[in-house]
Amino acid sequence: MTSTLTKAILLLLNLPHLSQSNIFSPPFEVRKHCVIPAPNNVNTDDSLIIEYVLRDCNRDSVIEFTSGASYNLYSPISATNLTNVALRMPASLHLTQNITRIQAVVMQANRTDFAWIELAGPGIDFIEVSDGTQQWWDQNPKLWSGLPYQPTLLSIKTSNSTLRSLKSRGPIAWSFYIHGENILVENSFVDARSASSKFAFNTGAFDIQGKNITIRNTAIWNGDDAIRVRGDSSDICFDNASISGSSRGMTIGPIGRPGEEEISNVVFRNVSVTDGLYAARLLSWPQGRVKATNITWSNISITNVTFPIFVTQNFGSNVDDRLRGIRTANDQLLVSDIYFRNFTGTINEDKPGDGSCILAASSPCWYFQGYPHLNHTEGIILDCQNKNSCKGFVTSDIKMATGYSGLPATMRCGSVNVDINKGLSLACTDIGGGGAVTNGDNAVGGGNITDVKPERQKNSAPSAKKIDALISTCYTALWRMLGVVVVFAII
């Protein structure tokens, strides 16, 4: 069997080769060419000179870091008035190893979205950023889910931009927050593997919000979402990726709090997930106005994943209430036209879960709470908020089995109305804890275990056409974007 490391290396080796011969001129008239000099002292803080150059060359400029140099970012960098700037970074960036110094900065900023490097403005072409902070994980206090006051590594708010070869090694916490329109991210790498027994908490790779954003050709090891798509996003593509470690996989949401949020036209495809806690997740709060539609996971290969497909519309709800069958009705919550197609591989039945279960004395662990009857053959969990809140769910070509005993994947459902979800290809078994499987207005599951045989595949052919059309639309948007934004990078 090909190892996780080998698969990731093969993925990276197959990425387009970058050299001077295939780098094009920036898609704007260059008025300045600025070079950030290599540091003279390995212990100096280079943040000031970097921020000065970003400020001085903030428009129609090429800014180049010295090739092979290592820069120390002991202070945060903010450049939020960039316009048409191409950043060439064949160099390495390193944060301070002083944990308390970083915590003091984040605490003073008093922002939950604080990033150590913050860039904003239209037309940013950017490559490569790296980090390295194992000690943040090693010093995590017992029974804590990560040290407090952790910054995101890089935040970019932009439009009509290309971000190539982003690299994050040993991040403190979240790596990349990307917000805007018409953005291409490709050939990126996140490595948040812990070198000790301590868990790498909060090491999300990509946090995405906006419109027409494509991320392709990535390799990720982490302990949180490999990609998270926030509310108020549309036309998002995540293609050709290798995800490993105790990852939360490809996540939508959680959406719906506070206020009203919408997500539409999202595609995850051609992705392998190895040893993850989750592969595909869709999360929404039980309150709030939520509309999520046309979301697809396609061609997903899993190896030893605890929850391959996990949908809940009861995120953050009271576990005791859920176990008693108490669910607050919300007629403003609708998740529709959701497709899971061609999932293959193995479910983690032997040792389900991961190292994030820090409260060893508690039972069950956080990811099992509210689901008391799991037998770890579940390839799919659909936990809907009410009988009308999940509509048009389709599962097809589900070829998963448990990795230890070889049992075929099963599906557990809560408040799923099979009359409006006729594309489900597996038998829908009651999830337990008051989450009934229903036919129309009649509950047939209740708190008991009851099998409901849906009309298998009856409506899956039209749904498959919808999926293909969505993927085609996504890539049409990508190539249209590339017509105006030219990739510009040096490695």
C-alpha cells in the first residue's frame, strides 16, 4: 500500500513546474520594482523593513524577497492598501519562538480574526510563506484544547488575485484566511504534524469566504479543517488534494449564527483523506436563517477515517436536549441539493477518534456526544434539524467498508424525510436519541432503531447531471479568471 507520505510527494511532484520560462509578466503596468534586502543578522526583527517596503511599493509594483534568505517576523505585519502588487518570495519567513510575546500581541489586538501577516487590496499575486512552532503544541496545558491567543499565520483579503506555493510548516494555529472574489490558490502545502505526542490543536489550513475562489493541487497534514468554507460564499472549488493526519477534512460552516447566511455552488473533488477524523462535513447551527444549496463532494478516497460523511444541523445544541429528543423547530433552515458521489475506502472502526479527545475521564468524547448508538460502521451520518430542513440529498457510488472487519458502510439519519431525499443510496437507520427517520409527516424511527428503505437511485441520474454542470461552471469561472490574472511566481 502506498504510504501517506509517498502519496503527498507524488502529488507535489506532479504539480506544474515553476521556472523563469513559464512566469509571465504581472497583469498590470509595473511602475516599481522593490527588493527586500537579506537580513544582516539572524536574530534581528525584519518586520519593520518588510512593512516599510510594502507601504512604499503598494501600487503597481513587484516586491521581491532575496532568494534563499530567512526573514524573522518577530512583530506582526499589516499592509491593507495594496493595489496590483506581485510578491515574489523565494525565501522563508519565521515567527518568533517566544510564545508569551505572540500571546501579548494577540491579546492586545482583541480580535478573533487576528493574523500575524495581514494583506489586503485588489490584484495581489503572492507566493510562499512558512512558519515553525512545535513548542506551542508541546506546552499545551493538560485538558486544554490549545494555548490561548493564537494568531492566524496569513490573512489575505483581495480580488482578481493568484496565490501560488503557499507553504506553512509547523503553524501556531490556523494557516491561511482567504477572503474576496476571483482568487486562484494553487500548489500549496501545509504541514502541521506534531513531532511529539501532543496534539496540534486549531491547525486549520484554509479558511475561505467569498465568491469564485479555486484552490487546487494541495497537500495538507493538520489537526483541524483542511478547508473550511464560511457562510456567504459561492462558486468555491477545492480540487486535487491530499489530506492527512487527524484532519477535520472538507468542511462547510458552521453556518447560521449570527443572523442570516447563505452558501451555494461549492465543489470538493479528487481528494484523498488519510487517518482523518472527518472527510466531508456540513455544519449549521439549529437557529438562524440558513440557506445552503448545490454542494458536492465527488471522487473522495478515504483511508481509516472515523466519520467519512457527516452532516449536522444541530451544531452547538444542547446534548442532553438532543438525547431526549428535544429539537427547536426552525423553518428558516434549509440545506438542499447536496451530493456525495464516488466515496471509496476504509472507515476507522478499530480505534475511532483522534488525539483531540483531551478529557480522558469524560465519556463519550466530544465527537461522539449526542450519538450514543454508533457502531463505527457508519460511513454517512445525516443529522437534520427537522423533517423539512434537509432536501434533495443524494448519495451515489458509495463503496466504503470498515478497515478492520470489512463490513459495508452504513448510514444513520436523524429527522430525515426520505420522501424529499429520494436519492439516498443506503438504508437510512435511525440515529437514536430522538432523531427520527420520517416518511412525510409520519415518524417511523423515533428513538428506536428502524430501517427505512429509500427509493434507491430513482432520482440520482438528474442529480448527476446537476453535479457535472456545477463542476463545469466552476472551471469555466476559473479559466475566465485566469484570462485577467496571470500567475506570477518564483521558487
